[in-house]
Amino acid sequence: MANILLTQQCVRSCPYCFAKKHMADSIPDDILTWDNLIYIADLMEHSNEMGVSLLGGEPTLHPHFVDFVLYLLERRFHVNVFTSGIMGEKMFNECERVLGKISPDRLSFVCNVNNPEKSSFSELENVRRFLKTFGHLSTVGFNIYKHDFNLDFIFQYVNEFGLRRHLRLGLAHPIPGQHNIYVHIDKMKLMAERLISYLPVFERLKIKAGFDCGFPLCIFTEEQIGKLFKHNSGRLSFGCGPAIDIGPDMTVWGCFPLSNTHKRSIYEFDSMNDIRNFYRDLHQKVRTEVSGIFGDCDDCIYREENLCMGGCLAHSYNHFINEANIRFKEIYK
Amino acid sequence: MTREHIIVCQFDENLLGRLHKKRLVVNTSADANIPHICQFVNNNQNNLHCIVIHQNNTLASTPFHENWRGIPIAVFADQMGSFKEIMQKMRLIRDLNIRIFLNTDFKENFTNIHILASLGIDCGVFFGENNLDWEALNDLMTYSVYSKAHHATIEPFHFIINNYNPTRTTDFSSVYFNNPYTYLHIDSEENIAITKNDLIEGKYIASGINLIPDISENEKYKEALHSWQEFFLQENGCAFCQAWRVCMGKFSTSIKDNPGCSKFFVDMMEAADYFLSVQHKNKRKELWQP
């Protein structure tokens, strides 16, 4: 599923934000136009991809956000919106009036939440208002950016607002050559332990935890893998593949942490598959140079068998920052 | 050869009562009773070609109704209005036998038409009074002709590419019911004119319904049919333009203030040529039959 950025503006400034570099380099007023949305929708339909994610920045800051959602729904796309849930009164009322009654089969939200202790009162009020109204359409997303994270407030949200019983766990990644907060490689096992410590609560509350990209397999012990396997009914993913992002200026890139490398124009491609193949090939080249985030990744049979992709590629790119250009030349473009 | 014209008039029961066995285009407003007009026309032994609704308000405020199904309708509106309101009526509009025209005077209409066509609503532009944004029109034409994505037709591009003949002129006035070979305009006093504007401005070619069957013998009518020849008498006039065969001087009065028509119509012709070549390529072999 491709991600379409409606706007580069955001209402928050999360310390771990791996879109920070992209946002900083972008023109803040740049928003997706109707004509470009139609072009993307046409390209996706032509590619038989009928699911689309809308994100930003904060997508609800786009003045035509609701109209865009209605348009895509009318074209029979399943629309998933990544939002902070923080929006102005007028936009919230419009969303409630127009989108509130749309079936969860057609529209869903991933509400990315931060620890309430680190959030302002008004931010929290906004998030609660959003979840109260759109809980039935919403999954909570949480980005882990330190090993001793806290998930208690999420369980509370799920129960209080009747959210979907699924937690989308993201892992904050480094932006190559930049400074943002993320879980360092040597702290990943601690982070994994912390996550496993929450499993009994997940199970008691019948909430499933799903991994976003970039979790390496070997940060979990055999026993922990077994627990996760049972918890997720055998559906475990330790992948890292190109998540195609499309900017308001019609540039595309292979995922946010890598947004400052290998940006292309969407017009260079004939289908979504072409875009995906381009970035898959490129990522493969990087993995040929640096197998994964750990030294052991080179000889790992699970990586060879693609059971694990060796963690987030952004870590691999970090290897290239302070060295001469000795790798595949495509990596540096 | 006597030509059976389609008569364009206002919805006037008195006038319609005097017309028999004619194909009619009936102009009306958005608040009119559309099924009643359809029924009235057909009850008077006339055939309804199309009802043209002139919407003075936004397109979104048009009272589209289930009972419009099957009736050929064209809506001319200056602006689209609320997208959300349109979306509420989208399923119905798509089911209607309708074509929606928006005014080029409003820049956002190029995008609005793009949206409507991509949602499967047949639509088109109608040319307003202000300077035309030829680039925006070209973008819309490019989408209309070249886009491989599913979309509805956009006029007048659709008409041009479907009627284009590289060896002849292609007059897209028919899209706006103004081609004298096909349409005649008539008012309640039975004044007959070539175009809607001529009728409003009192430039009549004849007066009386009884004159319609022999209108091809009318001198003013003949003049109107050949009025395009005037362009050949002007030095560097539109007739010398590369795109003459498709444009036929329709923008001659505005060309000084708003050049760009020539480039657009050259691109339009290229698109029509392309469409023709695609059609030719896809033409299936017709095998002889026993």
C-alpha cells in the first residue's frame, strides 16, 4: 500500500521523528493538489492497488482532506489515514459529520499516540476527542524510540474508546547523517525484553501487537519468539522493504528514513510495481554491501532465507556516511 | 438536400404546441419539472433530443432526481459548488443520461471537470467571456485523450476526436447546439437564428415555424453556412492557422488579447490524429461472410 503525503506540515514535533529531515527540506506550504491526487489514483488503479494510506505531516491539515477521502472512497479505494488525531474544531466537526459513519471496511485510521506524560494538555484533549469519535475506525500506532517505553496508556485508550484491538508498533529509525532519537542497536535487546514483558497484558486484554518494519529477529530470544509466535497466531514479520511514499510535489522515495536519498519523480515510472521494483533493487544493493544492522547478519541463515531482513536499512546507510565512495555507485545517487 | 434540423427553444408550452414531428432541444432552468417537460414534448408528437438546464446557481445545488433517469440532459453551470454535496448525489448522477458543462471563466473548473470525469461523470467545458487559460485547457485535453485510466468523456475534446477527419474540417459547435447544419434556434415569436447568441441579439435569419422545412433555401441561412469563408479573405487570419480545420476561427475575436488558441488546437489535432491511429491499429479484420 502506497503512502500519499497530503502535506509536509505537522502539528507535533516528536523527538524521534524520522520524517524530520524530509519535512525540514520541504516547502511547508506544499500541499497535494487535486490534479496530482487524481494522477496518483489513476496510477494505483492501473497497478491494481486499491488500498491507499494518507499521511503527512498531519494529513488533516490539508484543506481538502475530507474531500480527498471521499473522492478516493468513491473510486473504491480502501483509505487508511495516519493521523495524530490533533486537529482544529472546524476540521474535526467536518470529519465527524462526513466520515464518522463510513464503514470500517472502507476507511480506517491509525492514530499515532505519544506517552501522555510527554504531551501537553490540549494535545491530549484533542487525541481523546478524536478517539472517542473515531475509535471504531481506529488502530493505535506507537513508535518506540527508547528501550524503556511505556504502553499502559495505550491499553487504557483501547478499552476506554473501544478501539480496534490491535497495536501497530513502529520502531524509530535513524535518519542517515542526521540526529534524531531512536533505539540504538546495543539497546535493542532491552527494548525487546520490555515488549515481551507486556505480552501477558496484551493477551489478557485480547489486543494483538503487530510490528511495523525494521525489527530484527535476533533481538528476541528463542523463548520470546515462541511467545510472539503464539501471540500473533504465527504471523510474525521481521521485514524491511520499500514502503513507497509519494510527496505532494510528486516525488517518490523508498521509505521515510531514506527520504533524502534516491528521490525520484513519480512520472519516471509506469506503475506502482515499477516504483517498488526500483527501490527493491536499490535496497538489495545496499544489503549486498551491508547485510544488516549487526555484524552477525553477514552469516545469518535467517537473513539469507529472508525470514529477517537484518533490521532497518537506514542503519546500513549510516555505514556509508564517513567513508570514501567505495560501494555500488547506485547507492550514492 | 433537405436537412431535418434539431430545433432549440425555451420550454414554452405554447410554442411547443405549435411544433410537430420535430427533434427538440429544450432550454430550461434548474427548478423546472424535468419529467413534465419530457412528457410534454413527447405528447406533442415531437422527439426530445435533450433538455438543457441552465443552472444559475452552483452545480451542487441542482435538484438531481431519480425521476430524471433516462431523460437526455445537459447541465450548464458556472461553478461546481460543494464537493461534499456533489458526492452525496454521485451515484444518482452517474446513473443519469447527463452531461455536465462548467464555465472556463472559473479557473477551478478545469480541476472540477478533471475530478468529475475521473469519477465517471461525462462532462465538458463551455467557454465563458474572460480570457481562456489555454494551458489548463490543454492539460484537460491531454487527460481526456491520452490518459489510460478509466474516465468519462470530456467535451469538446471527445466530440473532436470522434468526428475528426484529417481531410476535412471538424466543427465542434454541435457540442453547444450551435452548428447550423444540425441545429436551429427559435424563440416564442418563431424567430429563427443560427446560434443561441444570435437569437438573443436579434440576428434572425427567418421568422415562422412553417419556414423551417425549407430553411436550406434561405439566403441568410446559406450565408451562415459559408460564413467561415470570410476568414480566407483576411490577411493572416485564422484560416492561415495550422489548426484552422478544427478551430474554424471560433476564437478570432479574442486572439489579440489572449493568444494560445493556435498552440492548443494544434495539440488537439495531434491528439485526434493519435486517436485515429490507435483506432486504426485496433481495427479488427472484417472477414468476408458467406
